[in-house]
Amino acid sequence: MKQKIYTHVPVYNGKFKGVLSETTILEWLSDNISDGGCAYFEKKKVGDINPKYLHSKINQYKFTKETTSIFDIQKYFDEAIAKQERLGVIFITPNGDKNSRPTGVITAWDSPKIKEYL
């Protein structure tokens, strides 16, 4: 995440398990801070993370197919804003299925650039 500045990473273990994001990490951290003000860290695999942290209600995600128009992509972001929700990322797969390997990613940070071209 750090090297490529990815803010949302889909987690798969044969099938889609959820999304690891900055929000996910902060939620986990806040739930795991000890009384002394420190969290206990040990080497774990992403698959060991409690699934509740991979399905944040604060920072939502969506899957769409490769043929989705850029107009519809922007509409997804606009609809989320209208509902006072945060759509953090849209994963693009060949058929829009969450269990298919993503071929692209569009984040909320891309939305202003999309609007420049519409």
C-alpha cells in the first residue's frame, strides 16, 4: 500500500473477503489499543484479519464491469455523496463480479479528474 500509494486493496482467499484500506487499519487500531496506549502488533497475514474490518460501513466499495461508462462511474460517486455515504473505491472486473480479479481501480480521489472530462 505504501510504495504504490494504494488506499484500498481487495482481499481474496479464493473468493472476495473484503477491502483492506486506511480506514480498515484505523478501525482495527482503535479497537486494539491497550489501556497503556499501545496496540500489540505481531506478524499476521491479511487473511487473519477479522472480516468485520474488511467491510467498513464508513468507507464503502463497489464492483462494476469493464464496459461501464465513465458517466456511470461518476454517477456512482455522486449518488453516494447524495446519500451522505463515502464510496472510497470502485473495483473494475471483466464482468462486475466481486470474485473476479480486478483489472482496474477508480477511487474517490479520481472523481474530480473524471468531472474535468465530462
